[in-house]
Amino acid sequence: MAKNELLTVLRGLLDDVLRARFGGVAYARLARAHGYADGYMRALLDAGVVEKQALFELVSDQRRRFLEKQQAA
């Protein structure tokens, strides 16, 4: 997979985490979503696909976009 595809998958995982967190789902589902996203980010770091700062920026951007959507709705 290309780097862009890997980052798109990560954005989807982060959206799942944010929807679970703010959607009031069961803790087990939230924890599972966090685990998937955390593990995926660790794999990207370990493989040298992205740098830590780039991940911080991507997560921050996804949070901002999610909250903007929530406020607009």
C-alpha cells in the first residue's frame, strides 16, 4: 500500500474512535477502537512510514475536523 492509502486508513480509524467517544457507545467498543488506532499508529512508526510529529499533526487535524462537523450539525 502507498503511504497515502495507509494514512487514509488511519483517518478512518481515528474517525471511529471519535464517533465512539462522543457517541456514547459502550466502553468496550471505545476501548477496542482506541486499540486499533493505537496499534496502527505504532505499526506506521515502527515501519518508518511516518514520523511522530506527522502523526501528532494528523490526529490533531482529524479531531479538529470532527469537532467542526459536530458543531455544524
